[in-house]
Amino acid sequence: MKKIDETFKGLGFSYDKDLLEEEYVKAMKDIDFKNMVESIDVDRSVVVKRTSALLDCVSEVKNCKKCKHILDCKNKIKGYCYKPMVYDNELVFNYEACKYQMEMQDNNKYKDNIYLFDIPAEIKEAKMADIFLDDKKRIPLLKWMKDFLDSYDSIKGLKGLYLSGSFGAGKTYLIAAMFNELAKRGKKSAIIYFPEFLRDLKASFSGDFEAKYDYIKEVPLLLIDDIGAENLTAWGRDEILGTILQYRMQEHKTTFFSSNLNIKELEQHFSSTKNGADEVKARRIIERVKQLTTELELVGKNLRK
């Protein structure tokens, strides 16, 4: 087996034991470096070879001692500290999450309980505490939301909400805030932007169509966002939406809808496809929506401006 200095020469690197020893002796004058070395159960020769990397570790540990918040982090990778560990009498180096990073991960772990499809980034951060309370027109809706959150754990098959209203009034945000609150209790949910979800399903026939479709059909909490904005086809209405709603109605799965259309306007939307008018099938969809939800309206200024 080649000696390490021969290997380095073969790769075009200069390897000077004296320079490494000199760097090590100089580094040992730093009390933090000295303490780190003394805490490592490894041969001195190994430490000498890895002095430079250990100095990086010491620098990052010093940064951590001064740090008061993850936003103040001075390390190479924010929220992580470069640290040594011993493996088979060799030093290996890893990035370990600091206490602030671990706290942030714990605080955000609930987001794993929510599946989002084509939903704006700010919806992911929706919080009940940030809901706009000054508009008195919102009081009936906010009361409904509070009652829903209070009752969800104790009532199986609790009805969801059909929330209609003007564009940009915050319909999706309000429902997402509830879902996030329930996610902290370990409840699984999904929010799908319905027009894009239909397009994606149609494009995935030869791929993961069944997995996507089944998950949305069976998830305990579902928000079908912006229903009525899709380009309506008989397939989307009857084969996809109709069967999803029928399953969720039979299995008592809590379902929400948001729309710029009220239920009467939604029925008119569903009654007309490229194949012509079909009021009977539209009525069938609407009856399922009514079975699954309570209808409320959110009227307010456009919060997206």
C-alpha cells in the first residue's frame, strides 16, 4: 500500500509534513481548538493531517456560541454547524443542525400533513392568528370556523364549507389556515387548485393517475379550490369530480370548496359542456356538494392588490 505522501504526490499535490505540524502547533495555541482536539479520541497524527478542517469546525462552533437566532447565523450553511466525528480512527466531518434549526424544523413539521397542488406559496404559511378581523361581514364565517375547529375531533363526518365570494377576498387563505391548525393536531389534508388538477390528471393517464386520484378521493380533509373556473368537460364533471364527491359523501369525508360562483351559478356552469346542456348531471353534482357542505359567502375587498 502506498504511503499517504506518495499518494498525494501522485495526484499532483504537495504534501509537507513539517508544514502540517507547524500549522497544528500554531492552532493548539487557540484554547477552543485545543479543547476540541482533547475531546477527540484519535491518534495525534490523524489530527495533524486534519488541522485545517478542524479549524473550520472551531470557527463555526465559535459562531454558534454568539448566535441568538437562526437569522444571525454566520456559518457556511445557515442553521448548521460543521463538526468532527471519529470513525475507525479517522476523522469525518458532518453538518449538524443547531438548536434554532431543530426548533424551526419541529415547528414546521406539521406541514408534512398537508398536500398542496398548484397552490401559491403564501397559502402554505396561512395562520389563524393572521386572519383579518376588522371586517364585521366576516363574523358569521369566523364563528363557523371556530365551531368547526372545536368540533372536528369529536364529530365524525363533519360537514365542510362551500365558500363563495369575490376574487381575492381570501377564501383559500381562510380555509388553509384551518387546515394548518388541524395539521398541528396530526390531521391529514389536501388543497388542490381544481382547474390545474384536472389538466394534470388528464396528462398522467400513463403515469401516476391512479395514485393522485385515489389520494384526493380518500384524504380526510379536502379543499377543492376555485371550482367553477375549470374548462368544463363531461369527463371532468362526471368521471372525476362526480366520482370523487360520491365517494367522499358515502365515506363521510370532510370536503371544502372555494369558488367565485355561488352554488346556483355553479349549477349553471356544470349544466353546459362542449357536448351540450345536461341539467340532470349538473343537478347531481350540486346535490353532492350540498350534502357535503354548508354554504357561506365571503364578501370583501381584494386582498391581493
